Amino acid sequence: MEFAGVTTGYLVSAIIVLLSAFFMFPPFLKEGPIDNTIKQTPLKDLIEGFSYVKASKFLITGTLILITLNFFAFGAISIAIPILVETYGGTPINLSYIDAALGVGMLVSTVIIGMVKIRRRGLTSIVGLIATLIVAIAFSQIPNLYILTALAFLIGFTMTFVSIPFFTSAQEDTDPRIMGGHEYCILSHERV
């Protein structure tokens, strides 16, 4: 958008989405065999899933924390970034830098979490949540786009420490039949 305009920016985005869809084409995915061959309707699956979650305080608490984090922190920051860039006189390239820093922060922390065995996932998630809160407060107070870029990196970095340990614990403690074969295959590589 900075160099070629809005139309070209959307065209590049559309091409990237089409490439992603091409690589997600079912014949290219190698899924394992399905263990559960019981035929159920989607409504029965949904009711069974809600009943399972309702019976687990861990899943209820974790899900509420993640909903709160995504709605009030990540959602608010995603909406605030373009507004802050415009307010502080930035250009689309500044917006790209901040968004990229957020993504790189998430990627770096995911690599770290993948390499280090986390023994106390609950504590890790709580520390990550507090760190995200502190960085988000700083993000709301700093009127400098370059510092906001660094803080966006830290937000992405800390948020992953909340979600991945929870999802890993949830995956280990949840019956694979309830999670479904597809999610189980996706999450099985995240065991830490």
C-alpha cells in the first residue's frame, strides 16, 4: 500500500490467500485414520462437547481466560493499531511494521516454547497473562510509532505464553474422541 496503492495491496493479499487455500487442498493433506466411526449429527457433537467442557473446571477457566484475552487484549490492540498509526501521523509502512512485529513476536515465542519443556503450564500462562497486561498498558501510553513496534513484538511474544501452554494441557487432558481427529492431528505436534 505504501508504494503501489491500496488496490495492489489487496491484490497481493488475495494472491496469498489463494496460495494458502491451494496448499490446504484436502488431497495435499495427509490425515491419519479416524478412530471414532460412530455416526452422530453435528448438533449431538456440539451438545456432547459443551457437556464435556461444562464438567471440567480447567477447560471452563482456560476458555474464559482465552476469550477475555482475545476480546479485550488482542482484539482491542488489533483495532487500535491502525487508529494509533493514523493518530501519530504514520504511513501504511508503519502499520505493516507494527503488524509484522506482532506476528514475529508470536513466532519467536512459539519457537521457544517448542524447544523448552514447560513443567508448570498454569504458572507459565498466568505469568504470560500478567506480562501481556503490562505491555498492553505501556502500548496504550506511548505516542511513538517505533516504540509501539517494539511493544507490539512483546505483546505477540507474551500472548503466546498464555495460549500454547493452555492448549497443550487441554489436548493432553481431553479425550481425543471429544477433540476430533483433525484437531488431534494438528495439536499433537505441540506437545511440550
